[in-house]
Amino acid sequence: MENIYYPRTEKIVSVWDALAEFQQELVPDRLNKIIDSDHDIMEAMGLGGNNAEFDKLLETVDVGHLSSAKDIPVRPFQPHRPTTVRPKMGEMPSKAARFNCVQRVFERRNAKDQRNIDVKLRYNRHKYMERKQDLELVKDLVPFHEMLLVVRFYEPFKYKAGRRLGHPKFSQEYYVLSSQYLTELKDAIFCHCDSGPYYEISENRTTESTESLPKPGFFFIHDTFYNDFRDEANHDYSAEIRKWAERQSLIGELKTKRMEETRFGDLKFRLGYPQLYQHQGNCEHLFVVSDCRLLATSDILTRARYPWLNSYGLARDVPCNICGHCQAQYIVQNSNRHIFDPAYICENCLDTYHYKDGQKIGEFDLFKFSLMMIRANEDEEASTSQ
């Protein structure tokens, strides 16, 4: 695949090899353990319990010795405090409110404040999960003995060859351990397609399906398809792709492995290079491994907390295509009465525009709209705290 989408970095990370390399740097041949405290440093230097000698050495390497009287003084910068304070505008006097010029001044000021709020919200559309200390009482992970991978997923998208559709939208970010299986991350990923399948319900909107269907899927990482075969009914989505790739001259050999038998430590990948997660037929998510590092003492040291959902994108409300006020609850397709296909409409507009006395008006197909992501994450967070 690198012959088609050229990588920006040539280095391929092998997780187990990186773990062995890091541990070799942390525990060289002359040491028998990882240096993690001042006491460990004193033992490695052969000082024993001589605290006075150790304090004297710390004073000699103090960064304060690097300063000089000839240095230019640095003015402290505090970004959360504005350098200039704008005077507050007082309340509009009742006698002045009747003048149009005064009204326009207040309208422009209020419009500017609202624009500033909108811009701030535009760049703050993801939420970080709160780390609960009371859930970390059992610390069964040893720092520097595991690799921690940061995996960022993006929302599903529609792609057309030769047409640019903008940047992928961030969806979720997970922290996973090198000793965990790929299936553990797959089970943690939230996607509204997993709430399906969505049946056509225009004749009976109260129909609830009790059918339990398999949930196949695969991760495509570097040059290997990792398929989920825990259920015998799961399909191998990668089979057709591999057959197609064999007929292409620019694509090299593609391998396949079982997802439930592969740990994250077995992977090889490029940091920041887009990978693929596909499930529920044709629901595709791009994702990247943005970081691969040692598990530190400041990380969560409870294995049961992983995969850890670190942040997620806020839900985007889809307004009704008819009224434009309410949130869409249904999807209408193949309708002879809509200018949009598909059309997203709310419950009230569906009843008044497409039904009369409970009977359909015209021809159309109706599907339920998916649940919002923020609702699912709030439910998950509430159940975890309990």
C-alpha cells in the first residue's frame, strides 16, 4: 500500500522490539533494575546511604548555575490573562435606548461576542474523559514493562475517486496495552452501525428486531488483514480485497491473521500512517497509531481499565430537512415527495408529511436514524462509575 499512499516516515515500529530496546536503555548491563527514584540513583552511583554527598552532587548539576547576570530578563507570559483589559460596557440607559445609533453599537458588540463564542466552540469539539482515582485501587501493571499505544479513530466517510471531501473528522482516541488482543479494542470501539441492522419500517414503525447477527470486521495494519473469527458465522471481508489486490501491480503481497490471536505487541506499523477498520459490511473507519511508548508511573496502572477511552468527538446534531428546528430521527429514501435523497426528518414532520390516519402517503423507504455517540459515552461512563 505504501506504493500508492506514500508514507512520510520510513521507520516501521515493531512493538516487541521497541519494548526490548527501551528496556535495554533503561537497564544497561551494569544495572539490575530500572532507575525510578533518588534511592536507586544513589545505589547505582555507589553512594549507599550517604545523603549529604548526594545532595552536594545535586547542587552541582542545578540548572540555576546556567543563569548569568548578563542575561536579558524574561517577562513572564500567562496566556490565560489578557494583556489588555477591555472596559466593560455599562447598561444602556433607558433614555438612550430610543436612539438607533446606540442600539446599533450594542448590537454590533453582542454579535462580536457571539462570534467569539462560536469560534471557541469550533475548536473545542472533543471531550476528555475524567480519570477516576477510586477505580485504580488495584494496580496490577508494572511501569516500564508494557508498551502503551495511542490509537485515534475517525468517523466513517464516503469516498469518490477524484473528489476531495475534506479532512477526516475525529471520533475516538484509545490507550491500549501491548499485551492486549486486538479484539479487546474492537469490542470497545463505538459506532452507530453496531446498533443495527436497520430494517425498512415504513409499514410498521413499532417493529423491533430480536435477531442476533454476527459482527465481523477486520483491522488492516501495515500489510496484514486481522479478521475477527470468534464467531463461526463471521465473514472474511478481506477475501475479496485480497483477490483484487493480486491483480494490481502496485500493491504488494497482503497477509491475513486472526484478530483474536494477535496482540498489539505483535504489530508492525508506521506512526501516523492511516490504517483501516472495517465492519458491518462497508462501514470504514480510518485510524492511526499516533504514539507508542513505555507505560509510565503517571499512567493508569490497572489492567482492567484498558482499552482506556481518553477522548471522543462531540456529537453533531442533524437537523430535520423539513422544519429545520428538531433533531432528525428517521431517514427517508427513494421518496417521490422529497428533493433530498436521503432525507433526514423528525418524528413530527414524518407524521404530518408522510402519513395520514396511520397510512403511508406516496412511495418511500423509512429507516431509523442512529443513536448519537455522546449519549452512548455518557451511559458507559455512568455504568463504569457504578
